[in-house]
Amino acid sequence: MPSSLILGIDLGTTNSAAAVFEGGQPRAVEVDGQVLLPSCVGVDAEGRLIVGQAARNQIVLYPERTVKSFKRMMGKDTHVTLGEQKFTPTELSAVVLRRLKQAAEAQFQQPIHEAVITVPAYFSDAQRTATKEAGEIAGFEVRRILNEPTAAALCYLSQDERDRTFLVYDLGGGTFDVSILRSKGKVTEVLASHGDTALGGDDFDRLLYDFLVERLKEQHPNLAFPLPLRAQHRLLRAAESAKIELSTESYAQVIEEHLAEIDGVPIHFRCEVKRRSYEELIEPWLQRTRDSVQKALNEAKLLARQLDEVILVGGASYTPAVRELLRGLLGVEPRMDINPEYAVLYGAAIQAARLAGQQVDRILVDVTPFSFGTSCLGFLHGVPSADCYEIVIHRNTPLPTRQTEVFCTSVDYQAAVDVKVFQGEDPDARRNLFLGEFWVEGLDKKADAGSEILFDMRLDLNGMLDVQVTEKHTGLRKGITIKDAFRKLSPEEREQAQQRIRSLWDDQSETEYSLQDAPAHGESFDLPPAPEGLAKEQQQAWLRLCELLKKAQQKSFSLEQADREELLEIIHRGRGHLERTDLSKIAECADELNDVLFYLD
Ligand code: ADP
Ligand code: MG
């Protein structure tokens, strides 16, 4: 243990934590057996100060003597009354910092006098000064106030001094920040920072809480609302647990026995929450983060493709819908190989170690180098296919990991499913490495199409992949274990896969066009009618293409061989788009045909 430890501290709105860097690895401080100390302060019934989990536990019952989220008040000339006593936001932060200092000194068996403390990139001078003062009140010499996104980026910086551009997406308990950073040599600067100081995981808890209250009202119409405080508290906790569960599971069960009473009779509450339903609830909130990401990019004058890394930070960014949103918006796989709840903390510890003169290399974590998933029905390049690849465990996920997804049966009374497991990234399952296959037979014959099948994948550090499939409503279950899931596709396997794809394409829709298929003079061809439910614009594009196709066919008979072939090829393609209802191509093809006809006239 080095003689003078400098503590790295993430002083968060919801949770705070401390760590040091030692032997090439961060070592987090545990307070009451936990790394995350809730940033919550209160006084108990006797007027004694309490901090962390104990304070958090009493917040719903005794709001008049408990406070959280005081980080939002930092730098303001205000105070909070807890019971009989008054505290400034700086003092409240000092209480949290002091608790961390005590725990660190006990764990490392030495006095610790110095600290690096992180703050949001948007913090003003006054807010930074208040944070530094809080550190001093707690008994630290504050060696550095470090921006949170910079700290997170430090975890992902290697020793090489290449220029790199990062986007840090930090979704915490009560706040959302997105920052764009550029690192050059040893300097990392914040190019843009945007955020929303009233958006975070706590809001998601609220939404889910309201959802649960609605279910409760349906189940017990005679129950009096608002619920007693204790019941509200339990339900809010249950909502948060369910939310966290839904980050890895497709369903969460909320079970609260004896939640309340009606005329002295206890009532029990049970409710199942689907990940899909939860995602619908939080969707508008996630859209707001999307707007902020866009604004930050505009402000930094960057395009998504100029980003080298997208880093996920903050507990709420575990939500799979967050990763999906960023993947879709930025076209890169966001990184969370450093636990998002600890990224800022570990960065603070790295900075602290550097100030103490230690050489700090990259943090090493084990992640999966490939994605894993299964094939299912869907659309591949606009064509219906049973070989769509659905990723369940994404590349760069830290190991060990477990993920579940819900799939549905595709026809009524389906008796079996064929489960294929693949490794790779291609949307076409057949282009990925096939790892194994099994059948689940004996499904409930009475079930309609859309009956739910749970797909559960676990992957450990040694590349052992366990796949379990369960018919949800009967519990019927089957699975396989694949021992060497990290195996690479050999060159022969790649060649074979490519050949297989080629041959499959050939007997599918995109066959080479041959003149023999062209209709004879005077023969007209059938064009499929526009399907129902198209938007007005799509319907117009459909009709326009049909008109142009007919015109082109008439025209084709009067052309020279070369022009004729060219036109027939377009006609063939256009008919294909209509037959496959490939809406994205229809308007484009109509434009092309229009141009060619114009030229031929
Ligand atoms: P802050 O930076 O505001 O102190 P954190 O980064 O510690 O906050 O994030 C806390 C939030 O993250 C809480 O709302 C918590 O419920 C949420 N959270 C923690 N783990 C998960 C998870 N696995 N899935 C979804 N949300 C989570
Ligand atoms: Mg944070």
C-alpha cells in the first residue's frame, strides 16, 4: 500500500462512492458492505445525524427530517431544515464525504488526507467552489475537482496519445448529462455538454410506481387512495427493484403481501410487468435524452461517425432501451465494459493515483468479443425471412453476463420451435457462426400465435454459453450448453457460409433477370394491388410506380436491344419491389424509371 493515498470520489446526486487505484486495478471503498452510498442525509428520532442507506430508508416516512438530491442546491445560498437543525447544501455534502473518508481509512488502515472529487461538466465556478469547500469541511485537502465525463473517459483511455473523441452519456438517478470530449496527449477537453437536471432513474421509478398503482386500483377498486405512507414507500421500492430487474429480464414480478387493508382485511398485491410495457412508459423520457445528444453533437460541430467511443455512465444507462437508442442514433455499439455505476468513480481514482505519482495503465475488464443471438422470423433487406438474426448478448458486454429476450410463436397451435444459436454481428443469421441448435417440442397446442417464448442466455468468462428456452405460460423448458462459444469462424467455414448464402439468394427473389421472362408483345402483366393500411404518400408512390411500369412495358417493344434490356431490367426490379411490398424502394424505383423513360423519349 503506498504511503500517501489520495482518494478518488464520485459525489453523485443519488449515490456517492470512493476508490483508490492499486496494483493496476481500482479498489472501491465499502460503506456498510456496499460500494454505493446513497447521497441522503437525515436525523433520527433522537436528533442524531444519519447518512446513506439508513437515511434513505426513512425518506418516505419522515420527509421532514430527511433530504436527498442536495447536489442540485450546491453553490446556492440556501439551507435545509432537518428536524430542529439547519444545514447548507455544502454541509450536507460534507457529511457524505466524511462518511466516505471514515470508511476508506478503516478499510485501508491509514489516515487519508487528500482527495479528487468529481462534478458535472456544467457546474459553475460557485458550484465547484462549494464542492471543494465541502471536501475541506470533511477534512480533505482537495487536490483536484474533476469533470465527471472526463473521469469516465479516463477509464477508457489507453496510454497511447492518439487523438480521440468521446461521447459520454450519463443517466443517473435524478440527472442526465451528455458530453462530448476530445483527448489529445494528456489533455482531455469538454467540447460540448448538455443535459437535463430533472431526468433520471428516479423518474422511471415514479412512472412504474404510477403504473403499479393503476393495477392496484383495478385489482382492489374499494381500496382508499392515496395509500398509507408505508405502503407508498414499499411500492416505490418495489418499482425500483422491478426496474432494475427489467434491465436483464423480460419480465418482473412485483409481489407485496399485506400491502394495505380494506376494513381490517389485508390485501396482497401481485403484478407482472413486461419489459415492453416499461419501455413504453419511459419512451418519452428517452426521447428527451436523444434530443440532448443531438444538441451536443451540433454544438461540438461533429457528426455521429466522427465519434471514436460512446460511453455509458450512470446506473440508469443499464436500461437496454438506452443502448438501443444510442446504437440506432449513432451507429456504434456503446461501451459499458466498465460498470456504468463505477466509471466516474474509477476515473477519479485514476486521476488521484496519477497525482500521487503512480503509473496508471488501462483498467482491464473481461468482455465478450462477439455478439450472441438467435434466428427468428422478420424482414431481411425488406424480404420476409426466417433467418433474421436477433442479438441477445451484445459485443463488449462485461462477463459473466445473463440476458433474456421474449420471442413469440408465429402461427396458431404451433407445436414446436427450432432454436438456433449463433455468434456474430450480421443481420443475416446464416452469415454468422452457427453454434448449436435444439428443438422445443410439445408446446401448448391450444395457444394462439404470439404466445410468448422466453430466451435466456448466460455467458461466462471461459466462453461457456448456456441457452434456455421456456414457454412462458406452461413453464416447458429446454436448453443447451455450448462450451467454446468464443471460437472463431475458420476460413473454410466462412467460405462455406458465403456459398450457402449465394445459393440461397439465387433461388430467392433477386434472381438474375433474363430476357426470356419478359412478357411478349401485347401481353400485359399483373401488378399487385396496393396493400391496405399504407400512408397516403406510400399509396401514391405505389400507384405511380404501377403507371410507370405499364408505360415502360409498352415502350420496351419499340426499343433497340440494349435499351430494351436496360428497361426490362428496371421493370423486373420494380415488380419485385411491389411484390415484396418493399416500401423503401418503391418511390426510388419510380424516380429511376421516370428518368429513363424521359431519356428514351
Ligand atoms: P447519480 O449519478 O445520480 O448519483 P447513479 O449513477 O448512481 O446516480 O444512478 C442511480 C440510478 O440508477 C437509480 O435511479 C437506480 O435505480 C438506477 N439503476 C441502478 N442500477 C440499474 C439497473 N441495473 N437498471 C436500471 N437502472 C438502474
Ligand atoms: Mg453520477
